[in-house]
Amino acid sequence: MILPKIKIIWHDHYGMRSKESRKKNQVLVFCSFFFSSILVVNLQLKEWSQKNMLCKKVVFIPNFALIKDKSQQTTLRGTENKRIVFLANLKDPKNHIAILKAFHDLKLKKIDWTLHLVGRDYEDDYSKALKDFIKSNSLENHIHLYGNRSDIQYILSQASIGILASTDEGFPVTLLEYGLAGLAVISTNVGYCSEIIDDEVSGLLFDPLNESEVEKKLIKIIENESFRSKVAENYGKNVRENYSQEAVLEKLVEVYRK
């Protein structure tokens, strides 16, 4: 208010905001009167901002993946070429339980597949529910929790499939990291995920609330190795061409210039 020449640019990465009311965000809406621009990471957020915010200059800028840590500290358990990695903190709305249930119902442990959960463990009820499920179904040797790790590139290099099951998402950098690592990807269809992944071409998409669909897509990518290799190749190419650091920063700098 006292320095009106200052340019304020608001970055919105909160995917769930697109489902919230203007009233719940009334402080933000008020502050938006002073914004020069709003940058958002998915099209749902862009639509919400254009409808509710007082600043109408809203620009979509995708996230990009950049893996800097080259260390090799975390060794994944399980059989090579039969590892699924799930990179997400243990909290809502990441929906880990949907994948744990699918893994169990499909009896993947009998064909020696393993599931690896990498992400911060908050030691809360959400985490306890996952651990209880693993223990009660005797999956301790096939579903592994690693907590928060920094050597993500090395972890992903040991896996064949990357998975994401969130019930709400903005623009998940996790999917881009999977692409840079050359993984076959199976993902929730919420947020911008369906814009990054072309279903059946560069990966598989599913409704995170539909258990049978999750199982159907998961078993397809596991059983068909040639399909898995093809979608991984297509997806990696897409990520490198459209979501590299260079491509995205060029768009961002142009917004600042204007």
C-alpha cells in the first residue's frame, strides 16, 4: 500500500484451491488487488483465479523437474526390473492406501514385485493406517517405507514403474522426475496429470477413487513388458521436450519481462 510501484507476482501451486470457495480464500482474494500477475501450475487453478481473483492477469507456467543430488545412498530391496516406486509424502491427499490395496488384491507379491514408498513419514494416523495394512496382510517383505530421501535420482534408477495416486493434485513434479528417470508411469487423472500423460501412449491414467480401474491399469503395465518399455520411451521424450528446465524458465522470464 505504501510502495505501489513494487510488482507482486503470486505463484499458486495449491491444487485443491480450485475446489474451494471464494469465501474460504477471502484474504487471498483481497490481497490479489495488489498483484501484478498470478502464475498457476494447472488449468483448473487458472480458471479459478480468473473467476475469483481481483487480478485478472493469470498465466499458466508448468513446473519442471531438476534433480541435483547425484549421491547413491538408498538401495531398494526386491528383484531388479520388478520394483514400483511411489514418490510422495505420507499424507492426504496422496492416497497411498489405494495402491497398497491394489498391490495386495492383485497378489503381486506372489510374482515377486515390490512396492517402495519414498517420502516424509509424519508418524500420524495416516502413516499408521498404511503400516497396519502392510503388517495385517503380511506384506513386510514386499512393501517398503524409506522416509524422506535426497538421492531421488539413484532411487528411481533402480525402479521400473513410477506411480502416483493422489485424489487432488496441482502440477506434480514427481511425474516429471519419473520421466527424467525413464520409468513407465501409471498415474491418477486429477489436476494436470492428464495433460502430461497421454493415456495408453505415454503412460496409464486412472480414477483414484475407482479401485477396479486402479487394479486394471496396474496389472496391465506389469504384465506387458513391451508396452511398459514403449510408454516409458514416449513419456521420457515428452518430459525432456516440454518440461525441461530450459523450456520452462524461458516462459517464466518472458512473463517477468512483460
